Amino acid sequence: MLDIVDGELLLSRAWTSEERPDFCPSSHLTPQEQFGLAAAEGDVERLRLLVEDLAFDFDHRDHEGRTALVWAAARGHHQAVEILLSDSCGGVDANAQDYSGLTAMMFACARGDMHMIESLLSLPTIDLRIQDNAGFTALMIAIQFSSNPDGTIIVQKLIAYVQARPEYNTTAAKWHPIFNAQDNDGLTPLHWAVRRELHDCISTLLDTRRVDVDLKASNGNTAAMLAIPITVQHHVLELLFDRRACDPTVRNERGEALVGVARRLVRESSIDYWGGHLQVARDKLARDKLHLCEDYASHYDADLQVQAIGPPVAAGPRL
């Protein structure tokens, strides 16, 4: 699984010909192989000549399973991508996946390449439901790489695009194929946004009203449970709780509900890992999160009772 701490793994797979000893000199390559190499190197002139002079499968895959478009996107070659997406190539497969399941859109999101993302989104055939071998969608990858200058804007652009496409919004909210997609660890886009403490991304996801906030990861943790031990502050929890969207009675694999997870964090924080002021700050943060969870759980139960029996009726005048 591609974690946020080893994110360069995704981009490091996009080698140039100099770094790849198995790339033979172009004179020994077939036209299809020359085409892929030209895309990988961003050799625009050579790419144009091959497109104009030869007729072959522009979606040819190399030994990595990559098409020319995937290579061009992986290396960030804008002009090469524009050529490949033009009518002269007869409509390349914009959703082609390499043997790791990665698409041109996924690489563009990893690079934080707004221009390339917009070019790909302009295609009517682009499919954001695709998941790679680790279960990641383009949206998940964009969230993981949101530290790029345009990262949050890219995430919001992808979300807006998904909401505007009717084919993505025909099912019930909790079954939304993109907003509730889960990777191989069961993490959803919301889990990843919480993990990165991306307030704007969390708000945008919740604003769609198509996110199942209580979806569990493989370890049974909801996004709110994940926020308790991971987030540095309690603002993410406040953001989730403000929407009254989380069910505090949902339990993880340990049998803990939301408050139970917070109590365990308090117990663990009492162990003197750090000492001094750092320990005091750690304990205070854990207790603040516990109080926040307890307050939310109590109000959540009260809200449910009001919904069940209706608001209290004001007493009439005494006779």
C-alpha cells in the first residue's frame, strides 16, 4: 500500500530511458515501442512523426503494462499528453492501467498536475471509479498527495466533477462508487482526509451528502475513530461532529465505540513516553478529545430521542 510517508514510490516508477537499462536504442525497437519511448521521454517531435507516418496500436502496452499515455502522464510531459489525447491518435484509452493498476489520471493526481488533470477530465470517457492494485482511486491519491501546491484545489475539483456527472450519482448515498470507495485496508477518501487533517477536503466531502461517515476500515475504525489517536488537534473531530453525521454507537474490531476509543487513548497517554511538558500536553489533548466524544455521544442520544418522540410540548396555562 502507498502510504503518505513513502509517496515518492508512485512517482519513482516513472523512469526515463537513461535509468532503464532494458530500454534498447530506438533503432532496435518496433514502432509501438518507439512510440512509448518517445512519450516517456517527452520527445514531442518524434511523437508527432510517429503519429503522422505510421499506423499502429497507440494503446500498445510495454513490459510494465504501460501505454504511451500512462508514460507521458507519469513523467509530466504536457505536450506529449496533448498529442496523445488529440484526434490524430484516434482516441487513445484514457483509462488504461499498467500492471500496478495505475492510470494516467492517478499519476497526474500524484504529481499535483492541475493542467494535466483538467485535460483528462475534459474527456467524456474518463472514469474516476477505477482502483489500482492497492485499491486507490484517483481521488484517494489526490488526497494523499495534497501537500502539492494545488493539492486541496485538485481534490475539490475532482469532487465537483464527480457530483456533476449523473452516471456517478444514481445510487444510494452510502453506496456511492467514488466517495465511499475503500482501498485494500478499507480506508475511504474520508479516512485519508482525516489522516492528513485536511479540513477543507473533509468539509467538501461531507458537503456532498454522499459520504457514509460510519464506513469501517479493515480494523473496524470509522473516520472519527481514526481521528482520535492520529490527529494532532481536536479540530477534525469537531468538524465531523458539527454535522451530526457520525454514529457514536458503531463499534470497531476491539468492540469499542467512539467513546471507548477515546478512553483508551487517555489510558495510553498516561504512560510516561515523553515526560515533562510534552507529556502534560499529550495528556491534555487526549482528555480534551475524550470530553468532546462524550459530549457528542450524549447529545447524539438526546437528538435520537427527540426524533423518536418529537420535541417536548409546552405546558398550557394552569386552570
